[in-house]
Amino acid sequence: MCDTVILMDNSGKPAFFGKNSDRHPEEPQALLYISERAPSTVMLREGVEYQDKGFALLLSKPSWMAGGEMGVNSQGLSIGNEAVFSRFKPDEHGILGMDILRAALSACASAKEALDFITSFIEKYGQGGNGAYKGKLIYNNSFLAADPQEAYIIETAGKRWAWRSAMVADAISNAYCIEDDYKRLDMQTRKEIAPVNERAACSDESDPGRKGKRNSWKAHVEDRKYLFFTKGEQRRSSSLGGLMRIAAERASSAQTEAQNEAQSEPKAQLEKIFSLLRSHEGATKPGPFLSRMKNLCVHPGLFPQSATTASMVVEYLPGGALVWHTDSSYPCISLYKPVLLKDGRFYSLWKPFCAENKAEERYASWNSHRQWAVKSGHLQLSAKEDFALSRDAAQASIIRIAQQAFDSVSREKGSPERISSVYANEVAAIVGEWEKRWGN
């Protein structure tokens, strides 16, 4: 189970993209760097192919699969996916949503291209496969795709699909959220819930000329019995509430003329996004069963076997972005570490990049953090004031350093590689000292 969020800036363009990846608690996940490649045709399996344009990308990748839970490519395209459950069943032997996500990041330069790629892929090849690390779980997928200019929500059910533009503050979770506000549908579903006069020139589902009332996509495709277990609607509500509070506070601060407040606004917003993804507001005293699934930061329990195994935020900035990733489970007891994206190139501001064929050490590091986390009392550290204060102070220092690095590269004061190396040493020192203090 997962949650993906998007928050626009005052001009209506994406400011922050974020996702918590909820997987089996013992499933390692690491941020891997997929380097630039020559364009080629990639075969996912016999009869299933796509055109890889060779974009470099950062992929948050579970250890056992080729695809990823979330990622961002060198063009600034970010994508996260969610498991959703429909009466239109996926193919037991179909393509994993995570493989589709990686293919879209490799093939697309923008959110609109990703939208077209995913809907075309789903309609042609379908989806499915066993997405579970242990056991069996076959599901459909929803996606949130964003770039520096726009963002889209794409929901699928078997070979069917619907999409709409993302709102100023928006989120997806393990529940369908597109109702009668879709912009487009696949042709079969259009006939069933948004019939049009075939002689009318309808470019999308909001055009005049239809035969009858537009019905809800969500009501048409969703298998609601799964919502009892996923708690996706509750978590999406928490996401939207948190995002709207951030947007309202930003609007209020924009009316203030105090220069110091205006300068601190982006940093404050980023910290609030981190706080949202770390939150346990849905169930402040979660038990081992379903109540804990109401939290955005999900801790392990007896049933279902799901917990937050990685978290990512993409902070869009003029001319680039800062990519933030925990590279560990449980964001509430982790620090977000930065990667700089500028002019189509990634620069590490923490550890050196990890290539896909050398990921064993990074997965081992993830497992070490997990073992520390599940020791008696460590999962409850975020509720302790001294821990939260030290975490937030260390995070604030890292944010400041990352912003300085981005500004330095933007002003072209020296080589980006040298600049990123200097700042990476500073970040590594802060992370190392903080983790040593808490015994991680």
C-alpha cells in the first residue's frame, strides 16, 4: 500500500511531488542511478516492448524486481504508482505496474508523454503479475506523473483507463479517486459511462454532444471490499488535508511583505511535506492490525503485512530540482538525503550514486536500518521530543546545505562535480553524526 502526493505553486505548476512506498516490511528498497543510454527497443517479455529514449533516472527499486516504486528522470519527470482493486481483474501473468513505471521514465520527457505512454501501454498489453515480495498479490495500478509544468492522475482497471489533471493539492492512494471529473476514458468505458453522439466532434469527455449523463469511473470499476483492508480512502483524506493546510499557509504568507518570511517560505514548505509523509495522525496509537494502515507512515504489524519501506520527495526549483530520498524504511525515524538535478544531470549530495548492478551494499544498508528500527522502542522514537527535535534540526541543516549547492551550481561558480562533492561531504557528516547519536 502506498501514497503519492502533488502540491502546486502559486502559478499552478508542480512545486512538490512525494511518495511513501508501502511494501512488505522485510523487502529491501534502494535509490539506484540508471545512467544515460543509447536509445533502443526494450523487450519487457516476448511480445511486449517499448522505445527507451535513454534518459538517466533515479529509481527507488525493491530488490527483487526490475521496476521501481517511484522515480524521476533527467528531464524532471516524476512518477509514483499505487495498487488499486477493480472488478475488472488484471492478468495473473501481466506486466507489473512498477515495470510500467520504469518504462515510462525511460521513454518519456514530460508528464503528458507519460500519460499517453501509460494509457497506450495498458490498453495494448494490460497489466498484472504477482507484485508481492512474499505471498501473492495481483492488482491494477494508478499513477501520478508530474514534471516542472504540469501533473496528471492516471487510473487503470485491466485494459481500461481514465485520467484527469492534478489539482492544486492532490493525492492518490489504494483507492480509485477519479469520479465523473475524468478528462478522457478508454473507448469501451466511454461507451458504458460517458456515451457520446458518434457524429459529434468530442475531443474529450467534457465536450457537449453526449447521449446521456456522465457516470462515475470510480463507481464503475472499483471493488470496494478491498478498501476495508487498504484504508486508502482514509490515507488519501489525510494527504489532502495536510497538503491543503500547506497551501493555505503559503497563500497567507504570500500576503506578508516581510522579506525574511518570504525567503524562508520554500524551506518551510519542504519541511512540512516531510512532516506530512512522516505523520501518524490517522492512528496515533496504532495496533498490529488495520488501524495502523490509516497512517501515511505505516509501521509493521500482524495484518496486513505492509509498512513504509522508502520515501521520496521531488522539490521542483527554477531550472532543476532537488530529489530527496530516505534510502531507508520509516521516514518518521529517518533523514531525507538530497540529490541535485540541474540541466539534465544528477549530482549526489550524500553518498555516491549506486548503480543497478552494484546494489547489494545499498540493500544491506537498508536492512541494517530496518533491524535497528524494529529493536525495542526504536519505532516509537518519533514520539519522543528530544528525538524529533534532533531529527528536525539535522534535516534543516541538510536542507540549507542542499539549497546552497543548488544555488552554487545555478550560478556556475565552479564545476558542478566539485561543488556537489564539497556539499556531499557536509551532508554525510551531519547524517553520520545524527545516526551515531541514536545508535543506527
